[in-house]
Amino acid sequence: MRIASKGSERRRELIELQRLFSRAMLFVDKPGHPRLRRAMQAGFRPDSIETLKPFVSATIEELLDDIEASACREPFDFISRFARVLPARVIAKLLGLSHVDQAEFLAWSTDLASFIGAGRPTEDETERALQSIVSMGMYFDSVICGGRYSEDEGLLGVLVKAQESGEIQKGPEMLAQCAMLLFAGHETTRHLLGTAVYWLLRHRGSWEALKSDRSVVKNAVRELLRWDSPVQYTGRRANCDFILHGMHIRRGDLVLPLIGAANRDPSRYSDPDELQLDRQVGMPLSFGSGPHVCIGATLTLMEVEAAVAALLRRWPDLQIAQRPDDWIASPLYRGLVSLPLSFDSDARQNIHQSDLLVEMGEQG
């Protein structure tokens, strides 16, 4: 019996991952991309997003109630208690799923994010990502076959009808779209929720300004999106030869546009390194552009706007309890592993004193 080498096993794993990922709309170009996007667009129309607003608001209030009941005056982790949970519940509702094991889903999402976000994924990251996307595929296969979803409400019912009409291929292509929706819709939203709240509280004047006028929350969230994008770069394949800033790009070359840097471009934004909540610049590049612009951008913005407005209303004296130093280790994603917050006004004084000591040390 011939035993395969470790290297050949890993190559097979990578090929299998590539085969599964490559079928998701995110990684598909023409002619497949327009077909897949048309099939999914129904779930992201303005009227569809509007119908989700009551659910989003109710879920936000429920999560804040739970935190308030258990945290009292003790610090709580905003990331684990709120930012990771809200988008998971919303995307499940969007899909029309009757039940999602939240712990299992979050584990799948973490494994896929670690793999996609790694410059050079380790063997362990590759294996866990493969196991997770296969598990997600098996989960959706059982949900569809068992009819455990809403046929009349929810995007999954729309996708099943598209599969029956031949618009989406049955099997790996269908399962890849479902897995992508469950994963992609969660990662960017949770990171934006965390960084938005962090920077508003870090720049206390911005938080106080929003407390005085919550009507500018919508614009403020777009500025926070520009200021610290949850996705730092994207990838494109050149479809022709061209020269860009003196660099010769050939057809087929992989180009990595740096979204985070573009959002601080001084030729596009005045004082780009300043957080200006009243900045009127439209949508930054954080959700991409062109045919591959994020299909769920409106949903993400709606969730974050609703969450920030609720925090301002319910906990106007919210503070950072401890300066987080554990940002996720990924060149692709930008977000916090944890964000300790407190209702206690003394926490703000502690953070202020810590900042003052740091500034004094830098001056010395």
C-alpha cells in the first residue's frame, strides 16, 4: 500500500478548498457572476432590508438587556457578547433558517476567516478551514433536503427556487453560495461593530457629539467605515496588459488594491487622518466597487447604525474599561479580538489617566 506524503496531502486539501471557494459568487467572474448575483439580489433589495429592521432592532434590545442584566457595574466584552452575536442572528434570519447552532456557526466562521485572512495559511489553518466549509455544506444540504427553512420568507427559499429553475447549479455551487452568505455577512459586520464603537469611545468628543445629535449616526458610520475599514485589501486579476504608476501589469496578474490606504488618500479626502463624523464624501471603498461590490453592504450599515443609535440611547455614559491590545492577526481583516466596556464612569477616568501617562512618557 502506498502512503501519500504530508506535502501531497496538503496539496490535495488546498485543491479541495480552492474547488469549493472558487464556486462562491465572491470569487466568480463573468459569465457566472452576473447569473449568481441575480439569483441572490432578491434578498438584498431595499424593501427586503426594510422588512428586517424590526427584527434587527428587537435583537439589539434583547442582547443589550442580557448584557445589562448580567454585567451590572462589571466590565463586559462587547465583541463576544454583542458584535459576534448580532450579525450571526441577522444573517440566519435573512436566509430564513429556523435554527442555527450559534456556537457551531461562529466556529466555522472563525476557521474560514483565519484561512482567508492569512497571508500564508498554516497546515492547521488549512485543515480546519476545509473541515469547516465541508461541515457548512453538509449543514445546508441537510437543511434544504429536510425543508428546515422558510420557503416564502428568506433568501434560502429564493436560492432553492433558483436551483430548481437551473439558475444555480445543484450541489457544490449551491452550497458554496449558502456558505459564503453565512460567513461573509458575519465577518465584516462584526469587525465594523467593534471598531466603530471603539473609535467613538476612544475619541470621546465624537461620542458626545452623537449623543447631542443622533440624526448624524448614518453619516458617522460611513466615516468610521472609511477611518478603519474591516477589510483592508481585495484581489483582482488583470484582464489586459496596462501600465499603472510606472508598473507593467500583464493580463492574468494578481493585483491587490489596498482599501485601507485608499480610504486615507489625501487626494480624495481632506485631512484623511482625522475622524470627522460630519464628513460628506459618500461611500468609501470598504465594500469594494464595480461588479463585485459587496451585495450585503446595505444590511451591514443598517445593523451598525441601529446598534450605535441604541448604545447612545441606552448607555450614554458607556466607557472603555481597558484599552484592548489584541487586534486580530490578519493582513486582510481589521478588527478587535475583544473590547472591554463598562457602564462605570470611573473606567473613563482610569483610561484617561493611562493615556496621560503614555503622552507624558512620549514627551519625555
